[in-house]
Amino acid sequence: MLVLIPMLLIAGWVLNLTVSRHVTLEHLRLTVLNMPADLDGYSILHISDLHGEEYGGRQKAIAAALGDTRCSCVVMTGDMLGKNGEIQPLLDLIALIPKETPKYLIPGDTEASFTETGAHGSLSVFRDWAVTLQEAGVTLLDRPVLETRGKGRIWFVPENLYALDAAGMLTVYSRQLEELRERSTSLDADDAAKLRYLEYETERLNSLQEMKKTFLQTDIQVVLTHTPLADDYVGDIMRWSEKEDPFSLRYASLILAGHYNGGQWRLPWGGAIYVPELGWFPEDAQVQGLDYLWGIPQYISPGLGSDPHYTWQPGRLFNPPKITRIVLTGGV
């Protein structure tokens, strides 16, 4: 036994090392009700929770998993930077995707926000890493984006916008802007940065107000959120929203999320062991894969990296990193 137990531990460690460094590409075909014919076969490459992880030089293992895979767009649902803001692993991943493919990103816990309210060594309202991603061809999704294919219309919408009181925020921002502009000749660096931020937010919220008017009930709405939505939350949002308003979670065709990294540590051929927000041995539908909330499909990415918030569960245990290609179709 003294020999056998150490051998088993070493064998398990080697097996897990192999599993946790082997990136896999999953394929999901999802039927969407009332799918416009021109959008049939639209494909989304869903990537989440890289956490600044490197899988070989220039993300060699990710490149091997993707192969010659092509998609209509790429969606990244947050926590893509390292815990200290490391961005190069993400840039290497982005470089694997054709330049012409649209790439959308929402912030997660590690990124927090695209914008900076204080002085930060640049006149841009965006944080340095956000500017770098924009230069790499990534769209930072802080408002809805519409893609069209023939007569088909598909929106990509950050989930937090559905419950946002844009009109109320505009009122508050207008007052703050007026106050700063009245003393424009005596602004320090932080005040000047805040002024630029308020001007940007005012433009963004006004843009959102106009965009909401252009939504149609027949449009496909893909909702992006870092943290998966709960059934109760979706129910409350749907009850509060007007049935006649096309800009509503009620008309969502798909929710894409990440955050849990598949539970980080998993039992071999089993489920997550412990998730801080969900407790011991949560149902797998809560941490990864496809489930339905009030009839809306929600897909939670198993993710690529490991989250430092799992304080006593470093790395991934029997939990291969995954990217998912989701194909939307109107047929079975």
C-alpha cells in the first residue's frame, strides 16, 4: 500500500495534467423558433474565462483545437485577462481568428469595466487594455450590435441593458456634466477625465435609446452575460417588461454566459465538487452546458482557464478547457 498509493497519486496527477492542458472544441446545434431563413446556419464561437492562460506558444493548443473551423462571429463572455491584467495570451488567441470575423467581448470580474472615470495616462475614456483590444479588432460590447444576413437580423445584447434605467441615468449625468462644464477652466486631471467619461456615457445612453426603437419582435436576440442568469431573475425581468416592447429579455433567442469554469475541480466523469456561489456538488446545469430558463436556452461555457476566486481549488482538475461552436438553425 505504501508503494501503491503514491503510484496512484502520481498517475492521477499525470492524467489530470494531460486532460487540463488539452483544449477541446465542442459543437452545439440549437433550434431557434421563428428563425429567419437567411440566418439558418449562423454560427457563434463562444469563448469564456481564459484568465490569461497560455496553452503553448501563441496558444498552440487552442489553434490545434480550432483547426480550420470557421464561424459567423466570435463572442467572449468575460474574464479573459489574467488576474494581474495580462493581455498577451488573449491577443494570441484573437490572432488565431480571421480578421474579417466579428469579435464581441463583454467584461467579466477581472475586467470589471471598459472605461475609466479617473485620470490614467491617456485621454481615451477606455482603459489601456480595452484600447489594445479595439486595435486588435475586438468590439467592446457596451451597447447592442446588429448583424444582418439578407433579411435576417441578429442582435448581440449585453444582458445588463434590459433592466437599465437609461432615462434616469441620463438625467443624473446631465446634471453632473453641467456642473463640470460651469467650472471648465479650473478642472484638475481627474475632473477632466470624469468629464470625458460623462460625455461618453451620455452618447452611449442616447444611442441605446435610439437603438431600442429599431428592435423588431422577429429579430434574433443573443444575450451576453458573464454570470449565468437565474430562473427567478429571468422571471422577474419578463414580468416587469412590456409584452409589446421588442427590446426585452422576453424575446431573447439565446443567453450566453461563463463565470464558473465548469466548477474548476470536477470528479472524473462526474460533476463539479464545489462552487463558492453554489455550494457542494451543484447540479451541472448550473455551472456548464445548455439549460432553459422560462423557455429561453442558456448556454454556460465550461471556460478555458482557472479562476483565482476558487481559493483552495487552483487550476483545473479533470476539467478540460473548452470552446464551443454554436450553430443556430430553424430546423431540427
